[in-house]
Amino acid sequence: MSAFIVEDKTINRIVNMLVHEINHNPESYNLKEKLSELGYNLSDNSFAEKLAKDMFDLNVSAVRQRYSEREEAPKFTYSQSSPISFMQTFKSLSCWVYQCTEGDVPKSNLYKFFADVAETYLLKKIVYGLPEYDNAEWA
């Protein structure tokens, strides 16, 4: 297995979708609750930037644990943008989660949030939006 530091746009996609969901979707209460438990102040304007930076740092930690390298990490830049599709966000998140599976990173609470809570949230959004789901019998 190899690991790499994902591009800024990968993390930005994920964070921007989460921020949009938290601010505009009442069904995102679980995301809000879990992020608050992790110590993020969702009413703080710098919440998204802090979350993105923490994701980047976790990714760097995983790569360093994999390769035992201490080279200087690239500079990360958070940029706010409109959210993109749930499918693209899910694929970006899956990539980030995979790149963070090294060393003790999967034991961290932030990793667990993304691997368990955020991925599940996005999967439900994708599936519930499918015509096949709408056409399936309820019981």
C-alpha cells in the first residue's frame, strides 16, 4: 500500500460540503453533534478553515508514519467554495480516508468522524437521491 498527501481541493471539497450541509440541512444534526464533541465551534467563522487544516495535518501524519520521512510538508490552503455533488464529495472523502490509514491515525477521533459519520451521511444522501430508492417499496 502506498500513501500520499491529497491535494488541497480534495480536502476543500469535503469541508465545503460539510459546512453547506451543517448550515442548510436540518438533517445534519449528527454531523453538528459529532463535530461539536470533537471541539469544533460551528458558530466560529474560522471553523471550516480549522477543520480543513486538521484534516491536512492528519493526512501528513499518516504519510510520515508510513514512510518515516520528516520532509517539510507542502503548504495547505483552505478555500471556500460552493459545494459540489455528493458523489464527488464522497469519492474525495474516500480517497482522504484511505490516505490516512497509516500508523495510529485511524485511532484518532477526527479520522473516526470522517470514516464513520461523514461517509455514512454522504452515502445516505447519495442513495436517498436515487430514483431506484424512490421507486422501491417502503416495507
